Amino acid sequence: MTDTANNKNTHLNQPTTTNGHLQDQLVKDSIANNQNITAQVLAAQTANVETLPTANVKNQNTSAKSNDFTQVQDLPTGTPQGQQTTMPTNDTIDNTHSKVESVSAKVEAAKQTLFNQRDDINNPHTSDTDGEEETHFGYKTVNKAEKQARVADVFTSVAKKYDIMNDLMSFGIHRLWKRYAISLSGVRSGQHVLDIAGGTGDLAKVFSREVGRNGHVVLSDINAAMLEVGRERLINAGCNNVDFVLANAETLAPFDDESFDLVTISFGLRNVTDKDAALKAMYRVLKPGGRLLILEFSKPVFEPLSKAYDLYSFTALPLMGKIIANDSESYKYLAESIRMHPDQQTLKQMMQQAGFENCDYHNLTAGIVAVHRGFKA
């Protein structure tokens, strides 16, 4: 790793400074204001639906299953949305009292359930589309339609301990890997960045500072438990130019074509059911000239290290998972998923087949991890 890579983004591993009590008070005021607005809207609905202002019913395509994560189609362009929440509304509102009651009931239900624990959102693989077609889940073979929910269960289980386990499992080296990946991003002020499977927000936090107030970052993840951890962390860090969006990497359905200057996915691609579909979706949402960065575990290029790495992965990782996170099976899956992931050259070829040009990769820690890079013409 070069000195430039070491120095450019040293703030990744530095503690975040905030305005202390002032920021805490601003966040509390924002939450209180949102609650007051919600109460006023519901009161107006109960009294007379016709009295609702147009601004309060503009989100007619947002159902009551909405949660505190940003709904992309409802965001005003160019406005920082990091701490904004979207109030659930009914699909259509008529003038009947029964419809108002239905809206109120659904809003209350949404408050009680922040997200679906299985996170089987927008799953493109069903028994109808894929039949009995199978894929791997670690070393196990499962139906394609099942994998997404199984992966969701794993990350819902480990979300709260994810950062601690990353430090323990990699001896803190994962921070250097991420810092090096960021040094290859070429991110600049004013750009739009999509961090897929961004989880707890390590990369998004840095990108938020790099793009500045005129730029914009979207932290997306298919797993709501992970995204909630990242959302809380970045809001507390004062990152007010970041949105938090539940999205499936295989489709990236919430996002328009050619929306982002940079797309990144860090330690997430190996968990995707159809990696080719995900790469094509990433290509779709990139602007011409945009860049894709993939940071992922790969294949060690030094055979003695590879054997030692295998021994460590299948003995120490599940043991640490059991002790720290009370979940050895999830970390056994994570070790297996690394072995099932394509090697460096295979992934490069997959990127080229998806349309990316000038593809290359950089081995880190003798190939235990690799950063792949590609460009959209």
C-alpha cells in the first residue's frame, strides 16, 4: 500500500467529532417535530380527509409498510435527507370515514414494526421464476428462492456485533483494506455515490465527507437490521447528506439509470444470489465515465498462507462468533461463503461481461482480499 493510500483517508479510523449537546438537541428537536407533524396529519384525517394539504398526500404510492428508511421516489432532488423520515400513508385516500380509520390503523402498525426481520424484499427468485433451480449457501445447496431469506437471517443475527467482530476477525486490518479501496475511488466534491450492502456505514461515512454538502451518498443494504445500525451511526456522526435505502443488489430497483458517479460494494457481493445480475444492475445505475469498486474476500496467492487461512477461518471464526455474538453458525457460513466466491480473474471476467471496461484488481494481504475496479464507457 502506498503512502498516498495511507494518508489520503486516515480519517476512516479516527474518532468523529460533533458539536456535543448542541447536535443532540438538534436531533431531538427534529424527532419531536416529525412526531408533531404526524400527530397533526392524523388528527386532520380523522376530522375530515378533505382538509389535508396537498403536500401531505403526495406520497400516494407509498404503502403503510414504509419505515424510517428513505423512500427514493419521494425525495426532493438535491436536498440532504440524512435525518428525514417518511410518514406511511395509504395508497389512495377517499372521503369515507372507514378509509381514514384504515390509514390510521396501518400507520400505527408500521410504528410497531420497523422492518421485516427476514428482509426478503423484491426477491427476483421465486418458485415461479426459478422452479427448483439450486445455488450454494455456504457449502450447502439450497433453492435459489430460499437463499436471500437465509442470508438475511445471518446478518440480522450478527448486525449488533458486526463491527466488533470485524475488528477481531481481521485484527483491525479491514480498516486498512477499506482505506485503500477509498483511495482508488477517485471520489470528488459534488459527486453522487451509491454504497451497496453498506451495512454499518464505514465507507459511506468517509464518502459523505469527501463529496461535501453539494454531493450525495446513498447507503443501501438488503438487510434492515444492518441498515438501521448504519443509519444510527451516521446520523450521530452528523452525516446529513446521506440517504438510507433498503435495496436488492440484483435489481437496484429504487434507483434510476445513470444516477451515480461511483458505486461501491464492500464484502457483500459474495452473499448475492445472482452476481451477474447484480453487476449488470450496478452498470445500469452508473453514469457514463462512472466507476465501480468491489472490495471482497478472494483467493490467497501464497499457498502456505492459504492453508493457514483455511485453518483459522474454520476454527477460530466460529469460536469467536459463539463467544462474542453467541452465533457460531453464522460465522461458519461467512467462512464458507468466502471459499465459494469467484477468484480474482473470474470476477474480473464477470465485470467485463457486464459491460465494464479497463477492469483491474489489486490484491491485499497476499490475496486474502482484493479490490476490483471497472469503468462505464
